[in-house]
Amino acid sequence: MDDIKNKILKLKKEKNAVILAHCYQNMEIDEVADYIGDSLYLSQMAAKTDADIIVFAGVYFMAQTAKILSPNKKVLLPRLESGCLMADMIDLAQLREFKSKHPNIPVVCYINSTAEVKSECDICCTSSNAIKIVDSLKSNKVLFLPDTYLGKWVESKLNGVEVITYPGYCPTHLRIKAEDIIAARKNYPNAKILTHPECHQSVTSISDFVGSTTGIMKYAKESEAKQFIIATEKGVYDRLKRDLPEKEFIMIKDNIICPNMKWHTLDDIYNALLQEEHEITVDKALANKALGCINRMLEVSK
Ligand code: 13P
Ligand code: SF4
């Protein structure tokens, strides 16, 4: 482990590379990563870095967003299998059909979407800024895609805004059910239940805190409570357990794991850096259109 770690650190220096890692990744990746966090933070870091190479330990749309934000940098995704099932639930034809059914309404896309989809949406959002982004449109109706549950959660937080959602979802987060939350409350009456907004409304509506992966970690750190139930992907639980040993963390249930987030290993990161693969490319015209959608979000999120 130390050997591979040192080899990566050395290569990173030689090639002026940075490693961005999402907090659902295998924990070993943190040992070599420069930036670890949620989708918003990682996209901000991708836009800011002056490295020549970005190795993205995350899923495809994240690496693609990094390339759009930093077109002159080489962006590498160590394992191409790392897609996001939710992002793949809507393509351009489906987006156009959805828009044609609801004309003249501003369109917000979750960052978990393809560059093609972003290129025909008004503004992008992540789980940490979705409420702020929808609110910034000052419209009483908004189209939201692909995540119907994030969209409906935003609607529940904004008075008088109808959020018309596309029927996409995250299969991992939908495995968490209201009955799991009810059982956790009964078994751990003093615990705070922390949930990701990709969960079903029947789950988010009875949780103590709903937020992005980084938001959940920040809440656990700053809260006076000593016991927490984690209702999101297990990577968040693993990091909280490691970083806050004085507090107790309990996973809402077994196997809340996003298989696509777990592909990259340290060996893959090393190979990616050594061979400079797999390079993510985005057609220039498409990237320019998608960039407008992402930049509008970054502007509102400042
Ligand atoms: P965050 O923006 O909270 O990191 O979420 C990304 C994601 O894919 C959650 O499933
Ligand atoms: Fe996509 Fe869900 Fe995996 Fe997040 S957890 S990357 S939304 S499939």
C-alpha cells in the first residue's frame, strides 16, 4: 500500500497532476487525493486548479464536467466503467420531449447529467445548492431533471414554486425506505438521522438533516449530538467513522453502496497517471454550450 501510494505521489509531482476524489470513493483513494468532497466542491476545484492533469476519482459525469471547466487540462478517469445510473436515465431526445411537454419554463439539470443534456438546460445544480439555484430563477414553475426526488425535495423547501420533475432516480438512495428511518428512530432515539436529498420524500421528510455528502459530514462534525444514523452511500459513513472517532455512526442499513463509485483502486490511479489514460474529451461546441449551464450555477453558488 505504501509502495503504490509513494509511486502515485511521485508521479503526481513529476506530471503536475492533481487527484480529485468524491467522498463515495474507496477510502484508500483519500491517501493520495488533493481534494476530497461533494460534486460542487470538486467542480469548483476543477475550475480553479493550475495542474496540467486532473485525475478524477469519481463517476463519468464528474470527470466530463471537470473537462468542460478546464478544457486545456488533461482529465483522466482511471476506470471508464464508472458511470452514474441516474445521469444515464435521460438523453437529449428525452430532454427535448420533456421540454416540449412543458414549454417556456426554465430548465434546471442536476450536475448528474451528460454534457449533451447540460447543453440544452438553463442552469445546473448540485445537491448542495439545488434550493438556491431553483430559487434564483424567480419563476413559479421550474422543470427539473433527471432526479425526481431531489426536485421534489427542493419544491418542499420553496414556497409557491412548482417543480415539475423528470422521472429519474438514484437506485442506491432509493433502497433507503421510510420504514428504515422509523426503525432507526425507535432503536436509536437520541441519534440524528442524516439523509441525502436523492432519497425518496417519505425518507427526507422524516429525517433530522438533509444535505449533500459534504453537508452531511459538516453537520456531523459541528453537531453537539454524539450518535448519527447515516442515510446515504457508505463512503460518507466510512469517512465519518475515521475522522470523528469520538462520535458514533450507524449505517441506516447494509449495502447502501454505489457500485460505480467503487471501481477506482490505487492501482488504477497509478496506471491512469502513468499511461495518461483514460482521457475524457468533449466536443468543443458541445462543451461551450454545457459550460454556460455550469458557469451559471457556479456564479449563483459563489
Ligand atoms: P453530492 O453532490 O452530494 O456529492 O452527491 C453526488 C452524488 O452522486 C450523490 O449520489
Ligand atoms: Fe449516480 Fe446514485 Fe451513484 Fe450518485 S450514488 S453516482 S446518483 S448512481
